[in-house]
Amino acid sequence: MSPLAHLVALPIRAYRLFLSPWVGHGCRFQPTCSVYALEALAKRGAVTGTWLTVRRLVRCHPWGGSGYDPVPERKR
């Protein structure tokens, strides 16, 4: 993971440590959004990983999808 990706991951790690236990486990996707965000940052870097995470969070609403939704692989 790049240094910038590590920096972007800090709030996600803080959320998982401090807020996630209080919020509950009602995520409709697998893996959860925070796990997805950390995977996207690790696999795709800070800019693309952040973009993928924002796209995923926008889809997370009562009328959105659900189920298995992994980080997409890079197109070559």
C-alpha cells in the first residue's frame, strides 16, 4: 500500500476500531464496506481505491443491491 493509501486508510481503521462495534452489523454487502475500502486501497491505490469506495457507499441504501461484491480486478 502506498503512503497516501495508508493515510486515507486511517479514518477507516478508526471507524472499525471505535464506531463499528456501536453501530452494529447490518451491512447488506459481503465484504462489508470498511473491509471493501481497505482492500480497494491496498489493491488499487489511494485515488482509485477511494473512488471505488465512494461508489460502493453510494450503492449502500435501502433500495440498492446486496450480496457478494468484491473489489474489481484491474483491466489489462
